[in-house]
Amino acid sequence: MTELYSPPISVPAVARAISRRLSGAVVVESVFPVAGGCINQALGLRSSAGAFFVKYHRADRVAMFHAECAGLAALAATNSVRVPHPVCAGVAGDWAFLVLEHVPLEPLAEPGYLALGRALAELHRHRRTHFGWDRDNTIGATPQPNPALGSWPEFWRRHRLEYQLRLAADNGYTGALQTLGDQLLGSVPVFFRTYTPQPSLLHGDLWVGNAAAGPGNEPVIFDPAVYYGDRETDIAMTELFGGFSERFYAGYRESWPLDSGYRVRRELYNLYHVLNHLNLFGGGYLRQAQSMIRGLLSEV
């Protein structure tokens, strides 16, 4: 094995885990650095079984990787949109890791955005009878509870907004944020008086950094926070930070038009992610969260 650099995680231990999963000896030929995002570190492996992408974090985060592995498998099983194939997750010494197939990625071009919009609509047609998922997972590094519930407004109120507001209070963001938040929590059902969403399989964290083009400009999505919920939440997040081509939205709408009340609920859904950024990255998101809550209360 030729190492181009020396990562802190044991590469032989990861290779043994891959070998067990693939039921055959995997020989690592080289190791190379790759970007891991703002939460995890990452590396690439070239091996006798092909190339792999390995994310790693502290050993106590192994449940996060097992949940991500399960989420990718759930997305892949729909055959609607490509995701990196999950191989295995585990612990090597002080490090937890997740191994995925290595997919060469580039920014999406216009035809790819159109295809992604259509593929996402197809993903959202995969349904269950209840909201939530089989297990809890994470949104970024934040725990994301996914208990089974039959009521979407109740699920969103309790397990998305109230949960994040409680974390914010624990992080010292009390006062106006909590006062406004309590008012909004009591008003959540108002936003669903004429709209009854069905449980769709969601990516759950679909911002522009989690979508790209694979070979042939085929759209690829990754780093999910999977659960079953209102399909509008995925669309809303694509608008939170921008970067998605209008052809993406055209592709989605031609496959499955959105309800006319989406524009208001978009803020309700994106508030969850802004609160999560407040809890992850600090007070720079406080004013934005408060402004969003005030805007939503003005719609009640």
C-alpha cells in the first residue's frame, strides 16, 4: 500500500471492515485526502475492490454513521435518484467511520438539475402510513428524533421546532426567541387547515452542498437525514441557501406540482434548519430565526 498521506484513523482496520462486508480480502493500494465537510474528516481509498470514500469522527459518533448508512440504503432502494452505495460503518480505535463507494463528483449542469427535480419527485412518491422513521438520526451533528406519528402538524411541532427550541434554551438562547417560539408552537396547526400532507420518503438535508453530478452528469445526492415527512420540506431547504437552478424546480413541478400554500409553509420548514444552525454554529443565526418566527406569526 502506498500512502499519499497519513490519516489519524487506522486504514488497515477500515480495510478489514470492508473485507468482512464484501466477504473477500480487500487490499488497499493508496490513500488520498478528500473533503469531509464541516463535521467529519474524510479520506479516499483505492483498493483491489475499487475506490471507497471514508468519513470518520470520534468513536462515540458511530450511531450517526450507522443511521446515515441506513438512510442511504433506504434512498438507494427506491431506484429513483442515485446515492453513493453504503458499504459499512463501524469503529476503529478512537474513530467511528462510514465507508461508501467513491463517486467522482462535479457541479451539476443544467440538464442535471432538470433530471434531479424529476428524480426527487419520484423519490417523494415512496410512502408510508406514518411520519418519522425506523430510527433516530442526525441533522448535521444534532440528534434528530423520528418517532412514528400519524399527525404531521404534531410531528413537526414536537419533534422538529420544539426540539430545536429546547436545545436553543439549553444553549443560552432564552428571552425573545423562546417567547416567540412558544407562540408559534401553539399556532402550527393553522398552517395545515387546508393542506394534509402524506408521509413521503425525504432526503432531509437537501441543500446545494449535498447534491452534485456523477459520471455522465447523473444527479447524485448524499449526506441525508432521512425520514418520512411532507415532501415540501425537501423543496423548502433547497431554497434556504440557494444554488439550485430554476430547471430543478421546473423538473419537480412538471412531475408533481406543489400546493398553493407552499410559500408560507416554506418558512415554517426552513425555520427548523435555521434553529439547527443557531444551535450548531452560534448566535449569528439568532436574528434570522426571530425574524422568521415573527413573519410566520403574521400569517396566523
